[in-house]
Amino acid sequence: MKLIKKTNINFLVVILIILPISYLILFFSLNYFISDEVDEKLRVDELRITEQLDKNTAFISIAPIIEVCEINTDTTIKDEIKNVLIYDPIEKEEEPYRELISVKVINGRRYLIKVRHSIIEDKDFMLAIGLSMFTVLLLVFILLFVLNNRLSQKLWKPFYHNIDTLKSYSFKSGKELTLLDSKIDEFQDLKNSLILLADKLHNDYKILKEFTENASHEIQTPLSILSMTLDEVLQDEHSEKNYKKLYTCYQSTQRLSKLNKKLLLLAKLDNNQFSDVIEVNLDELLNDKIEELTSLIEEKELAIKVIKNGQFTIHIDSVLANTLLVNLLSNAIKHSTPKTSINIEISTNSITISNKTTIKIDNSLFFKRFQKGNNASNSSGLGLSIVKRIAEISKLDVNATLIEDVFKISIQKK
Amino acid sequence: MKLLVVEDEKELRRTITDFFKNLGELVISAKDKFEAEDKLLSHQFDAIILDITLPDGSGIDILPIITKTQDNTGVLILSAKNSLDDKIKGLDLGADDYLTKPFHLAELNSRINALVRRKIFKGEKIIQFNEININLSENQVYIKEQLLSLTKKEFTLLLYFVNNKNRVLTKESIAEHLWGDNIDFIENYDFIYTHIKNLRKKILLIGGEDYLKTIHGIGYKYTNL
């Protein structure tokens, strides 16, 4: 839930609580003051009537407002003020009145004086208060709601902008994180902390990247010494047993240096060190690569079937284009069941390579680093991760599926 | 042939130096930029093997001095960084070839041979091994005046063997020489056997001697003995 929505709901709840309370207070206080005022007016009326009776005994009554009559001395009537209901011929219903009854002795005569004043019906009164309060509060609410939303939009603008920037931010881009300033201290605090955090992470990321590359470079020299020395030792005569041992060492060194080369390539891909982007016709290059690898294909007695439905040309670094295709082809050759065929389908925006294989591997693990197709082989498990990284850099999509015994990998233009 | 090896890593320097000395070449080595400059001022070399990362500067910086002091020499750059920038820069500044560490000594030898032939012995384009004549300008091989028709791969293979005669060449080094970076993702080298078998067959067919010896399942040796 958005903060503004939450605020608005709270605001509404508060209003709903305050509304009946203030309504009751208003009703009773107004009622009290109005009836007090009416009572006062009735007394004034009584006083004026008394003065009038003093001068002129014949007083005309106007029912139901003023009623004056002479009464016997023996009847006892108490002075009082009360509410009564009197029939209203226009409205055709009983209407409430405030009534003052008093007995006055003027010039030896005894008069009963009744003065009435129409008052507002409780029902009407409540309605009037309720309606006006409701209108006022509704107006206040709408006004605040609009104002609040407007203000929020303005105040939260840098916040939302920054959130969007963060969502799309990647350390890989190499760009610095730039966020909007806000006049609100809390937002400004957040912004500063985020920039600080990003800087720190960026630094760590850079160190890690450099570490991989530097480590790979540092490994090259001792590996060279190892490989060359072994190469030299292999030149001499040894017993069959020692030959085998030495050759095992030699092979491991070769494997290590290939692995290191691939790690270095991955590090370089992460560091975006390939920028020799040119237009490459991938299907032509693919033909060259197939020819280069013919020996391997023949060795496994594989057939290569190419179905060409168009030319696949993209803008890509030339070295990477080469690595991408060699990698895809080597992978297909390596994992194909012998004496089957590798099918390659080329269209204007995709290249699909499929081959039969006996390998069982989960679909989600194809592009994971160090995930090997078959654990027994001495492959590095980096091939398809390299394909994936090259594709990412060259704006290509890679999809791989393994359905039963058919492995299918395709690269597509985005 | 007179060679200068500029390499800061002691073991590498010694191995490379010994390797070329055993082949009968005259080798002088330098451990840093300072020593290299000193040697360059007092000698004329046919070929220079130059490491890029030196303790007192980049090997690239030596290239202008080479151009100034040497009349005609081939320069091969060695680098631990397989970086295109270094490669382009080096080749721009007068280097002739580029090799990334780690490498096979036989590969280094082949490259140096090709380089020296190209730069120094401009006229001589024929390599001879007993009755085998390899004509580099025609890319043809003659055995006892008879033309041996070979595929491109077989030709490269034979040249590699002759260049590195009397040396055990592992399957790995042969595969790398013939396929370069293309076999980076291949771990099984048995496929080179077909090429070797075919080459052997073709040589025997026109009456050539088979100098190729199989060595304990690890590789091959091209030898008179």
C-alpha cells in the first residue's frame, strides 16, 4: 500500500470517529443555548404583557403565541416553562413550542398568562447540524485529499525517480549512480546513503573484477614455467612408468592453462574489454568454423546438416563472434552421440544448433559456471557460460533446451 | 642465428635460452629493460623474444630502441595478458609476431623460424630435411624431386615437424599449432591422428622415408635416428 493511500485511510478513520462526537457536542450545546435564549424571550414577553394588562384590562390573546385569561383566586396553577406540542394547521402536524405559564395579580385581578414560542423540531435540528457538518467536513476532506496528493506527488517525485534509477542500475554499465536531490531531509538522507552504499559496492565489485583478472594473469607465468619445464623433461629418455606420470602432469598443466584462459576471457567479458564491433556474417563464419573442425567431426563420424533460410548478420566484436561459434560447435561435437547428426538451422534472426546426446542435465543449469555436461570428462564447464556472456554483450538471446535426448541451443537477435 | 631473450622470470628465461642454445643458436638474455637496452646497443640480433611485463617498464617501450639500434631483426612479443590492445600496439610499433603465455617451446621455435626466414633470409625459401624439400614460396613439398601433394593441414604439420626435428612434440602442442584458438574448447586430441596417418601414407607412397616416430602414446618425434 502506498504511503499516501495509508495516510488518506487514516485521515478518513479519524474523521469518522470525530464526526459523531462533534455532532453530539454541537447538538446539545446549540440546543441548550437556543432554549436558554427562547426562555429569556418568553420572560420578556411575559413582562410586556404584565405591563400592558396594568394599563388596559382588556387584552387580546393571539393563540397560540399569547394567551391571557382571568382566573379565580382559588385555582392553583404553578409557574413553569416547558415544551408542548401544538397542532399546526399549515403543516398539518404537531409542532413543538416552548411554553411559559405564569399567574400574575394585577390591580387585584388574577390573570393566567401563557406565552409560547415555536422552536425547531429536534429532528430538523439534528438534520440541519448533521447536514452542515457533513458538508463542511466533506469539503475539508476533499480539499485536503487533493492538496495532499498534489503535494505528495511533488514531494515524492525525487523519491520515485530515484527508485526507478536504482531498479535499472547495474554495476556492469560502469556508470556512476546519479540520484535526484530532494528538499525533504529524510529523502535527502536516503539519497546520500544510497550513493554512499553504491560507491562502496561499486568499489568492491571493481576490486573483485580486477582480482579475477589479475589472478589469472599471475597464474600464467608459473603455468608457463611448469609447462615448458615438463615439455623439456619429456624430451629425455625415461622409463615407461615415469613417462606416463610426467605426461599426466603435462596434461594437467595444459588443462589448467586452458581453464585459466577461459576464466581470463570471462573476466574480460565482464570488464567489457571487447569493443572491436563490426558487421559479421555469422553463417559464413559458421561455415569456416565447421571446416576448421572437420577433423573432430569426422573422428566422431558425425554428419552436419545445415538448413539455411536466410543470412544472419549482426554487429559483434570479431574475436567474440569467433569464440561464440567455436564454442557452440565444439559443444555440439563434444556432447553428440557418435554417428548421429548435428542439425543447424539459420534464419535472418536466429541460429539453432541441435544434436543428440546421452547427457542428462537440468534445463536451468546449462549456463551455470563450472557445470559440466558429464562429470567424467575433463571439460571445464565454462563453455556455455561464455556463450551466454558473449550473447549478453552482443545483444543476443540464448535459449537451450534438452528434450529427451535432443539438446537444442539457439541464439536470437533481441 | 643470434637471439636476444628479454624475460624477467628467471626460470622462463633459462628454459628459453637453453632450448635455443641446444638447437645451436647463439643466445643472449636480458632480465629487464635496462639490461635489454644495454645488449641492444652492443649487438646485432637476428631475432628478439620480448616479454611485455618487465620490472622496470613495459617491453613495448623497448620497441623504438630496437628500431633505432638494429638493422634488420624479427621481434616476437610474449605476453601473459592475452590483450588485443597490447597486440595491436606491439605490432604497430614494429613487432612481427605475438605469443601468449603459456606456450609450447616448439611453437615458439616455429614462429621464430618463420620470422627469421621472412625478415633475414629473404631469398631462401626452401627448407631441407634429408630428401625432403619444403618450398615456402610455392607452399609445396618435394621428395626426391617428386611433388608431394598435401592438404593445407598436412603441409603445416610437416613444416612443424621439420622445424622441430629431433624433439618430442605432444599431441597438445600439435593440435594447438594446427588449430590455434579453435581447439580451446576441445579436450580430446585423438583427431590429429588421422592427419598424421594420412601424411605418413602420402610420404611412403612416393618413396619417402618415414621419419616420424610415435612416442609412448604422448606424441611424435621427427628424427633421422
